Amino acid sequence: MKTDVSNRFIWYKDRIINVNDAKINILSPTAQFGLNVFEGIPCYWNDEKKQLYAFRLDDHFDRLLRSAKLIQINCPYTKEDFKKAFVDVIKANEYDENLSVRQTLFVDGFGSWGSEEPVGMFISPIPKRKTSSEYNKKGLNCCVTSWRRISDTSLSPRIKCGANYINSRVGQREAIRNGYDTCIFLNDSGKVSEGPGSCFFMIVNGTLVTPLLTDSVLESITRDSVIKLAKASHIPVIERSIDRTELYTCNEAFLCGSAMEITPVLSIDKYILNNGDPGNITSFLHNAYLDATKGKNEIYKNWITPIY
């Protein structure tokens, strides 16, 4: 790494600059209303090969473009632009460790919450060990938050936009205030949805169970990866609606996401799962996921993009 985090290089409006030199209009729609869409893209260092791999980069770019379309902002960049800028800024920092890379399209200028442009972009890599504390824990004690997850009829969780994360914030703040690590949301129908910025899985009698995408769940790339890894390992997978009380009687559970990876849930509302230890299936899937991200499994070579 060439610089410390507080002086790292970011890509901003077609240039690579020191993060402290990036300026944005305080009256812009992104500053006032959270009018932006983004991706958190994980990269993993393979020390044996001295190579950094971006995980499912093309899928992240596809989702970024879908989010821009759904929120109706005019993106001036192509996927080729996304990739070149992404690779260039990581190389500029000379990173040789696991990263979380925030790639954001934002509405600048002097418009309002109804504006479609001008749209700028920034790309900000950060070492994973410097991300939020809940993304670096070995296990999570969760609560079911009193706040409900946003829905496709209000503000669709399918859109990965900055404004949506205020919903995640209120649940997370409630959890922390009450002594938990993080929370699990229910949807408008009272069924299990997801965590703040992470998807939920539970294991019941050897079967992996996760809410439907139509249960107010982000179309998560990590969720999709976990399902594919499980099926390839002959672990049964069921996507269905989940009742709250099922959370308290499942054998294992975990939250997953680009920043979260696969993190065991040790308890929910103080109901202890698996004696407070990570379960065997959870641990197996986490190791399989890490092998895929680091290029150690030839089957999933199409999921990784070398940076150097």
C-alpha cells in the first residue's frame, strides 16, 4: 500500500486524486437527498500468486447500471469505463491486501431530488480491516428490529442507493443501542427479510433456507454465490418466506454480503443458536466462498478478475 487510508487515492470525475482533494457541491442532490447508487465490490489478495482478484466484477457493474436505470439517473459511463477506472485506482494505491471498493454514481450540480443529471462517479478502495466493526466480527448477536424493511411498493430494496440505507441505519442503531451487534428486519407482511446491508440464511436439518427475493430482499451477489456454492456441494437449498419464530429454533444462521462475507449468527433476540458457536455448514460455506474469491477453486475462475 502506497499511502495510509486517510491519504489514499480515489478515482473522482476522470482523475485519480488524494481523497482529501475530492470536493462536491454541498447543494447537490446527492449531498441533500442521497441521490446516488453504488456498489461495494470486494477484492481478495492471493499471497501465493501475488495477485489481487475482484469478485464478480461484471455482475456488480450490471447491478450498478440496473440501479441507475430504476432510480432514473442518466449514467454517462460504460461498463468499460467502470472497469478501467476501478483497476487504475487500485493500482495507484498499490494494494496487496483484501479490499472493499465503493463505486458510486451520484447526481451533482444544483438540481433537486427530481434531477436526472449531471451524474459523476467516484471509486474509493479501502482495506477490509478498516471497514465497519460489524463486518470484521467472527460472530454476531442479533435482534429483530422493530423497524420494517422497505418494500418494492415504497422504496425498492432492489435499488442499491444511498437513500435506502437510512432504513438500514435505523435498524442498526436500534440494535447497537440495545447491546446487539446488528439486526434482522421483517418485511411489511411480518416475514423475515434481511439484515442491514446483508442477506439472511438459516440451516434447518441440513437444508439451507433463505427468504425469497420478493420478501423485500436486495438482489445480492453474495446471496447468489452462496446458493450456487451450496448446490455445487449438494447442500439442499430452499428459497421461501420465513416466520420470525423460525429464527429461534433453526440449527445455524448467518448473514452475508460483499462486506460481511459469511458471518455466523450466534444468537437472535438472546435465543442461542448452535450453543453460541459457528455451525459446520456455515463454516464450510465460508471457506468455500473464500476459496472462490481468491482463485483457489478452478470451477469459479469466471467469478474473479485479476487486477495486476
